[in-house]
Amino acid sequence: MPLELSDMIVGLREEIQKAQNNALNQDLKFTIDSVEIEAQCTVLQDTDVSGGVKWKFFIFTDAEIKAGAKVSRKSVQTIKLKLTPKGLDGHVPEVAGETTKPQRS
């Protein structure tokens, strides 16, 4: 099932937030300068009842395209987004993984 571009970004935000929460008490942290996303998507035009036009971006996996998703290869576009994350305070967030403190002999 295709995923809307906005849902993909929401999922990315949740994963970064999870990494931040895991990093709260870690000695080693990483600053996120930017996040780049590259995805294949198709753009669908939708006209609402008031006559307005909306564009929706759907992300398809290669497996969905090969399995005959209702898009043709010609309608699939590759998009690249470069996002610069900022926290509520306007600062760049930090994330970290688990680290092991070196043992002293």
C-alpha cells in the first residue's frame, strides 16, 4: 500500500525523537545538521467539491511497482528532500546511540 509523503516525514520525525529520548543520559551525542530523503513517488491531482485542486504525493516501494500498483513507470518521479531539523527552542537536536565507557585498568 502506498504511503503518503507526509506520513513518511511523520515517521522520520518520530524516529529522530525516539533517538533523542534514548540519548538523554548518554555521554556521546550527535548533532543532526540535515536529513536527506530520496524516494520514488507518484503525484496525483485531486479536485475537491469547491473546485480546488490538491496535489498528493504517494511513496511506492519497488515491490509495489513491480507487483502492478496502479501507477505506470512514467508517472513515478524521484524526489529528494533536504530537511534541517530544529527543536521547539530553535536549536538543532542531538541524538546518540548507546555507548560503552572505556574500562580503566
